[in-house]
Amino acid sequence: MTIYRSRSLLPVLALLLSCLAWGARAESIFAEGAWSRATPGQARNGAVFMTLHNRGAEDDTLLGADAGPLATSVEIHTHAHEDNIMKMKAVDTLALPAGTTVTLMPGGLHIMLMGLRAPLHEGQSFTMTLTMQKAGTITIPVVVHALGAPASVSQGHRPEQHVH
Ligand SMILES: [Cu+2]
């Protein structure tokens, strides 16, 4: 019985250790409030938004992301003016210099889920991994908000009315 008990503790210990390792890494580079928008049935692509923090002393670079079986491929996108039209444009990497915060939001930088295998539903959440050049792989939870969710949804409040 004693042997059985100590064995059963191993997965718990492993989990605790991985949490500690994640926590240590999260101190310098981490993603905050990652979210996505629900997609209509026929939509082939989805977008993920978040705030990336680098609180370390070393510059880092986002090399890519992965959403497992959810999408065929995942790209880093930005928006750029082309012939007076704002168009999405894939970028190879995203710089995250030491001490900076980079916000991915609608109309700007985002992570594109290409070839969704199933629609994203409001209230659903999924796991995504980010690959950083130096910090390695970071696993983050992504929450799916309503189809028309505003850019400020990740801040946890509704858009403020600014009267000047
Ligand atoms: Cu895009």
C-alpha cells in the first residue's frame, strides 16, 4: 500500500514541478488576456489577440505559434496600407525587446489561425503555444468571445466613452 501511495504521488509532483518551471519562465516573458472571436460557420480563419510582455533584460522574438488540431497552420499577421486599403500581411517574426509590451488587437497585429477545422464558439477556450527565440515554448489559454467582441474585451471592460 505504501508503494502504491508513493507512486500515485509522482504525477502530482511532476505537475507541481512543471508549474514551478512555467512560473519561473512566466516572470520575464508572458502573454496576458489571450482571446479570440467566435467564427461564423463557414469562416476558414480565426484571429487571436493578446498582450505580450517582456519583463526580462534580454530581447526576445516571437517566432511562431501553434494551435494543435484547431487550425491547419498559424501565422503572425499585421495590418498594412496597400493601395489605400488596410490589408492583413503575414510577418515572419515579431520582436519583443526587453522591457516592452506588445499588444495584438483587432486592426493591428494578431495571430491568424489558418484553415480552422471547426468553428470557434463563444465561451470555448483552447490552448495555444507560442515559440519564443530565447524563452522557448510558452503555453497559453485562449478564451473565445462573441463574434462582434470589441478590441477592449481583453481588458475586461466595455469600451469607454471618451468625451472631449
Ligand atoms: Cu490575419
